[in-house]
Amino acid sequence: MERETFLSILDHAVQQKCSDIHLKADYPPFFRINGFLVEASKQPLTTGDTLSIANYLLEDRGLSLLQKANTLYVSNLSQDSVDIFTDVDTSYEVPSKTRFRSNLYKNRGAVGIAMRVIPHEIKGFSDLNLPDTIEKIAGLRRGLILVAGPTGMGKSTTIAAILENINKLRTDHILAIEDPIEFVLRPKQSMITQREIPTDVHSFTEAIRGAMRQNPDVLMIGEMRNADTAEIALKASETGHLVISSLHTSSAVQTISRFVSFFDPSQQPIARLRLADNLMAVIALRLLPRIDKSGLIPAVEILRATRTIQECMKLPERSPEILGHMARSREFGMQTFDQHLIELIQSKKISQDVGLAAATSPSDMERELQFGG
């Protein structure tokens, strides 16, 4: 496939306001628009097409894909390092237009490509339909903020909005470690350092371990992956830094459990105590289709660190109490998913069927909708 043809696919995707692009041999390009996969053309791609596209995406990494017989190899451009290809994460930018986060993977001997569309413009909280509490959370100067949700639910977009808010208002050093870089932050009031794995530093662990020597005020860790990243996040929080990261969890309570689970069982009691002392907020996200079919809107669960929440976090047997405390603590900016879903249904932003399908407790929520006014 010629580069111009590939770029025309990307341009069409941006015009259609799609969130994701899927490129596979023997299939036409597919776009995800408002949460649904849509066939973008009738012409299927060939194995040669997807191999060409993969090499366009890998150019900036100094890599190329080679196919010998039925085996794919990834090589640096001088071909003095050749490995069997499995999958690669990378980013790609169409200058002055859009960035794309890409995952290249092997599918029945051919290359498959999934691309996430990353707009150049970083939207503000109101444009993203996020609750006002998120702006207050962005004003924190120390501690740990965790943003949670399944893939494609707006974690990166929300983190970018928080960082951009800090960038506009504070003279901080923001250090972001990502694999790969998604939203590009441009300096306003703050100094920006964005390090990409492996372009700027060999590994996530190496970047995390070096982070504190680079004197950040705000440390953004693209994804909380293991005990190393969790330990650095706690240490940085304990020494007065603001740390922001994401987890692939579905709720605030699950996020706390997952964070603690990164540590060995013998270390988990002390990890719970440290997390209780340093966690400032959990923001959990679910994107849902609007009732008018105009796009997606976030349902948001928010946990804030009150003394009661901290005491519940310290003991695993008290974890089931957290959700109830959140529901009763709206004056502190907290809300459960179900509370926000009810608001979205009552304001006619999502349908009741969509809300109930996304609810933590559908039966309780249905009863609240029926009898709670």
C-alpha cells in the first residue's frame, strides 16, 4: 500500500470522528464510531497492505518488519538485530492533525493493527462532561490520584485534562512516562518532560527508577503495571509529589484492591497503610452511548480520601464498607457509578436500559428510579 493511501484512511477516520481503527488482512478497514464498529470501505486489505502500514508506523522507532516464508521478524533498520515478531506498541503522528497510538500484532501469520485516535487538542473538564469535583482534584499538590476503567473508557483523556489544567495554572515540572506518548503537552505555565518507552528510555522500570532524580513536581505514570511502579508511586507521594496514574480496573474499590495486590502477600498490610495515607482520589470511568446517538458520555465514580475512607482502606475486611461511605459522602465530592447513572438517566442523557446495563447494582438502581423520585 502506498503511503498516500494509508494517510487517506487516517484522514477519513478523523473526519468520521472515530475512536479506533482496525486494519487486518482479508478485511476492509473498520472504524469504531460512538462505540460501534463500522466498515469503512468494501475493499479488503492484503497481507502486503498491512505489512506496508506496519512499516510506516515503525519508521520513527527505527524498526522494520520482514516476512520470510510464513514467519514475521522485527528488525532494526540495519538488520543487525532480528527477532521473531509478536507485538509492538508505538505512536504515529500526522503533523498538525492527529496522533495515533498503535498496537501491531500477529494474526494468523499476518500483521494486524489497532490504532487509537488521539486528538491534538486536549479538552477541558466541561468539554469532556466530567463532574466539577475533577477540577478540584486537579488542584491537589501532593498525593496519589488513580484513574481507572477498562480499555477505551477515557482514562488517558481524563489524565491529559488534569495535566493540562496544572500546565495552565501552575509553574510546576510535569514529568510523564508513557508507552507510547499519547497526548502531547505543550508548555504553558509549567515545564513539560514526556519520556516515551523505548524511544527515550529503555524500559518502564528504568524510567520510573530515574524519575525522582529529574526533580518533578508532578509525576504521571502512564499505567500502574507492577510492584516497581506501585512502590515508586508511593515513595513519590510520601515525599510530597503529586502522582497520577491509571489502572485497568472497573471501580474505585477494585482499584484499591488491585494496587495492593501488586505487592507480595507479606508486604500487603504495610502497602495498605501507605496507600491509605497517600491516596487522594480514585476516578473510575465508563463511557456510554448518549440517548440522542450523538456520541458517548462518561459515567464517573469518584472516591476522595476522608478519614473514614482511610480507615476502611487499612483493613481488607472493611473494604465492602467503602461503597456505602462513598454514596453517603456527596458533600465531599464523592459519588458512586449508580448515583451518576441515575443523574444521567433523569437528565435524559442516556437511556434507562443503558444505565441499568452499566450499573453496579441494577436491581437497587431500578428501585431508586421507580421510588426515589
